[in-house]
Amino acid sequence: MFDNAAALLEKIRLGEDSYLELKEVRFAGQRITAPHRDSLADELSALANSRGGVCVLGVDDAGEVLGVPLERLDSVEDFVRQLCIDSVNPPLAPVIERLTLPSTMGEQLPVLKIDVASSLFVHRSPGGYLHRVGSAKREMAPDFLARLFQQRSQARIIRFDEQPVPGATLDDLTATLWQRFASARVPDSREVLLDKLAMARPDADGTIRPTVAGVLMASADPRRWLPNAFIQAVAYRGTEALPQADAAYQVDAQDITGSLDVQVLEASHFVKKNMSVFASKREGRHDLPQYDMTAVFEALVNAVAHRDYSIHGAKIRLRLFADRLELYSPGAIPNTMTVESLPYRQASRNEAITSLLAKCPVPDGERDLSGRTAMMDKRGEGVQIILDGSERLSGKRPVFRLVDESELLLVIPAAMPVEG
């Protein structure tokens, strides 16, 4: 991060933020008195628990380059390396680079650049479990910490979608919904099949219960156990959802529930029903729909497959406006992925759910929506299909955005008729 001196200097000039921490280095004799060992461990741990960043030693909070005496660079680097091992659990392994930066007088002074990547683990430092919020470190709230552990799978913590659901029984699952995953060649009992599919697991008392994936894929209404496991769909007349909007501003609204495959199909039909289809006379008469339904189908499959079902009070929100479609999916991007890497990388928060969707057949009468026989293609081409299919139709590229590190927003521009 900030891979050259010019980029780093420009960042320092702008000041500390979520990705940059600045620390002056002071000494008393041979002893390093600032930064304090525990304080620096907290800062580096917070960066690793967030999206990564850089800490520069030898620059004060105001962005003034003070430097580190050349003869002290070894001892300061040892100080950093040792606290990353002794004061952070599990230990950190940042990239420590020596470089020079100009002071206000133009003198090139040595500094240490500590590059901390977003970690696959959750790190505890002397101040507890911390993360970065703007230019400050904050202790993580218990529910935020629990979700982060689940996302990063530290210490082999069980994935949320494979956890047994308290109070649910195997009889709560609809037979026709789980039997569609059965193999005709290898008949299994209900318990064995559901266990193989991660749709059932023993709870703490040894009772076999449906998992989160089980109730999501094989119950008629998962809201009985997961109240926010549905898609809230609204179609608006204009281009804005007005704060005081009444029913006159809404064309249609529906809370879409059922098993996840049913939610995808019904939400696709909601879009198809409420989008405009324009008649064009250019190059012969043909219809121009606002949205590529294959792209919409893929977007909805991705939303139900990859959303974070552990977030209390969060649901998938589908919003149709006159000029765009917005799809909000609860949860940050899993693992070390970024918004920019979505078209190129694969990572799944819900392995059991994605596996089941890849096995789940699309009904014969619905295959025009996707052109596939199964709900999900596990080759990882879904995001590219969304981007390319929508851009071919509207001429505009869809946009993914991360909202408050807790919700992924997809905006698909609507195709509009060309005048004349």
C-alpha cells in the first residue's frame, strides 16, 4: 500500500485515516519511549482486523517528517518485530521497509514503513479486539466481533450456515424440498442425507437439528427461525425514494419469502413485472427491456448465496427506480476480497448454501431467466455475467459499492430508449 515515496508523502500530507497511522519515535538513552509498545501493538492489530493499512514510524501526527536516527533503525525494527510476536495474538507478520522522506527543510530522513495486510485471522492486542474506524482504533462490539470471527473462520469456528438452528426439528423441513437433493443411485436415510448436505447437524445435546442452510433451502418460510431471511422488494415511480413517500410513489411492493431458490425466482418475476419494455423501430421493430434478466437472476442468486445471515435486523433489499435497479445485500465482502476484485476472485461466506444452490434445479418453465439447469454456477462467472450483460443492454457498467463495511450495494443502470 502506498508503494512509492511520492504516494506515501501525498497520503501523509492528507493526514491519518482508516489506512494510515503516523507515529513519532522518541528515545531515553538506548530505550524507546515512544511509541509505547502496547499502543503500537493495538494500532497494528486494529489495521489487521480491518482492511489493512500502513503505519509510518518517524512522522508525527501533524505529518511532520522527524525521522529515526540511522544508527537506531535496527533497534526500532527489532522493537516492532518483537511486539508483533509477543503482544499480538495470533502474531502479526507485517512488511517492514526502510526508506527516506524529505523533512520540511528538504533533508532526507530515514523512517520505517510498516505495511499491515488485512488478516485472515482476528487479532487480540493489549487493548482487546480492536478495529480501525477512521483515524482511530475502537474496541469491537460483541456482535461485530462474532461476525468477524465467522467471516475469517479463526480456530476452525463452524460456519454460520452450518450451525444447528435451536428449536427446529427435521420434521419442520418440507420433504419435497430436501428430497430434490437426494441421489437416485445412492439412497440414504433422511438423517444421513441431510448430514451429507450440511442441512442438519447435532446440537450441543446431540439432537439432530436442521442447520441454517437446511431451513433456508428446505422450509416453506425460513422467517420462522431467521426473521430477516427474505427479500424486501419495492418499485418506485420516479428516481428517488422520498423520505415521506406515500403509496402514490410506489408502483409495487412485496416481501418475498420461501426457500432461497423460490426467493430468487419470485424476485426475478417482480423485476420483470415492474420494469418497462420499450418498443424500438431502429433496425426493425424489437423490444428493449430495461434490464437483462439473466444478469438480474445472477445478481439475486449471488445476494441470497453470499449475504451474511448472522446480522440481526438485516434483509436483502431490492429497489426498482425509473432509471436503475438497486440491490442491497447484508454483510461485508468475505475474506480478503475487495469490490474491485469481485469479477476476478471467488470466496464464499456460506459454503453449504452455495453448494446446495449449485445442486438445486431450475424448474423447466423458469429456465429462460438464466439459461441454466441449476440455480448457481460455481465456476465463479456470475459477477462478470452481471456486469457484461447489463452493459450490453444499457451501455452503462453496473457498480458495486460497500456501504459502511456492512452491506454490499449493486446498482444496475436501466436501459433507456434512444430518441429519434
